[in-house]
Amino acid sequence: MTYKSMPKVELHTHLEGCAPPSFIRGLAKEKSIDISGVFNKDGTYAYRDFDNFLQVYEAACTTLQGPQDFYRLVKAVLQESAAHGVVYQETFLSPDFCGGGDLAAWRDYLAALETAAAEAEVEFGITLKGIVTCIRHFGPDAAKPAAICAAETFGDFITGFGMAGGEMVGRPNDYAYAFDMAREAGMPLTCHAGEWGGADMVADTITDLKVQRIGHGVNAIHDPKLVAQIADSGIVLEVCPGSNVFLKATGDWADHPIQKLRDAGIKVTVSTDDPPFFGTTMTDEFDMLAATFDWDSDDFKALNQTALDAAFCDPTTRAKIAKRLETQ
Ligand code: HPA
Ligand code: ZN
């Protein structure tokens, strides 16, 4: 039994982290860029731990050198996602990797990203929306231009603001200025927290950055009061179990807290994060949840609905995707 063909809604992916290894190798060859060290002998991405993952990620990103490369990336990524039944995907995009935080350059990249997304919608039947992210380990000063890029381009395609990168750099409040800017522009917010940081990091992220969603959030499980608070508040967790298991952010699948978080009344969703880096796909995520926790098609329908309700898209898109889910 596999859930490969079931329609799926996915909220937490990093665009460059979805790049098929062959795509990055192809770009490197075209441009004669030396990316030795990025790949294992068998062609998979090579890294030792999360910090080294971020370094390898950035090394792979050096092959993406202009809007046209990002256009091709979006097409390659969405073809792959659509093959696993994903009908709606949100992806983190960083102005730091798309023009270095410069607003004019960011607009050029964005035009290419949007064109690719519009074409992929017709060709592969998948809708993409972008969430602008600042990169935490680039520091609070770099977060401000990212937030300006986000606020200035908030609209049909750019639907939210968030933060990725090394979670243990600084405290959430150090990034409050950037999040305040995005919130004042009317943007919904999400932030990685509680993947590497403890329950306190999740709590501070909620208090100081006033987010609607948390990326990962799994370490909230260690604080029952916080679990109850998240459940009451309706804050949604973008849980990425395959990523957590692969990176050893949690124990193995059987010990993954997603079941307990869900049982506590928290709105959980499921995503792949950086699928080729972590050897996963949305099909694998669904199939492993079915195998580990006995989730059935009713559970996955409810999961999709929770994700669609928490999506940062406009009402027209939400209604369109709801119709696609009716076929599940
Ligand atoms: N976590 C945090 N930052 C990231 C990731 C991730 O999985 N991928 C790319 N940037
Ligand atoms: Zn992530």
C-alpha cells in the first residue's frame, strides 16, 4: 500500500533544498564550477551533521547564479513534487540566495520564479506559493533587507515571511525587527524553532515573533504546558518527520513526537523540508506515518485539510485546492 497518488498539501520546503542532485551537478558542469565535496560517490548529497548540511547547502547554491537558473530549478522541483501527488506547495525563498538581499535584483529573480510556477501549474498540476525567509545564521542585520524584500513583494505569489538557517544563532527577539516589519505589511509569519532548540526556543518564538506557524516545533513535546498553549492558540506545526529522523533531531520514526503532539490537540502538518538531502519524498512521509502510527486515508485527509487551512494563500487558491482534494 502506498499513498503516492493521493493529493497532498505541503507547507514546509526550502526551494534550493529540493534541488535534485542531478540538477545541481548539471549546472556545475555547464558553468565549470568545482563543487567537489557536495556529493557522495553514489551521487547523493554529502554532509556529516546539521551545521555541515547548511554548509553543503550553501555550496550547492553557488551553482544557482541568476534568475534563469532559479526558473529551471522551480520547474525541476515542481515536476518531482507533482509526481508524489503534491497539488499545493509552499516553499521558502531567500533574497540572500537570490540577488544578495538587493530589492531590485530580488524582483528579477521573483519574476523568473513566478513564471516557472505559472508554467508548472499548467504542465504538472501543482500550485506553488513562496515564503520569503531570512537566514538566521547570517544575523539580525541581514534579516532586515530580507524583510524589506518580503514586504515590498507581498502579494499573490509571495504570501508570507519566515526564518530558516542555524536555529541556535541568537534568540528569537534578536530578529523581532524583521518580523515586525513583515507583520506590519500584513504578512503571515512562520519561523523554524524547536528542531534543535528546546521548548524554550518555541515559547520565545511564539512570544517575541508572534508567528501563526512554527517550522518543526517538535521539541515543544518536552513542556506539557507549552503543548497545551500551542493547542489552545491554534498555532500550526510544520512537522517534517523524515528530516528529523534523518538528521537525528528526534529519535527514530517509532519515537517521533508527531503522534503525541496530534493527540494533544495541536494542529500538525507534514512536509519534506529538503527531500533529496534527507532521502525522503511526500510519498515516503505518508507511507511511513501509515506504517508507524497506523494512519489511514481519513487521517491523511484530515492532515491535508489542516495544511490547507493553514496555508498562507489567498481564498481563491484555497478554494481551488479544496476542490482538488475532493478527489482524494
Ligand atoms: N532547516 C533550517 N534551515 C534550512 C534548512 C533546514 O532544513 N534547509 C535549508 N535551510
Ligand atoms: Zn526547514
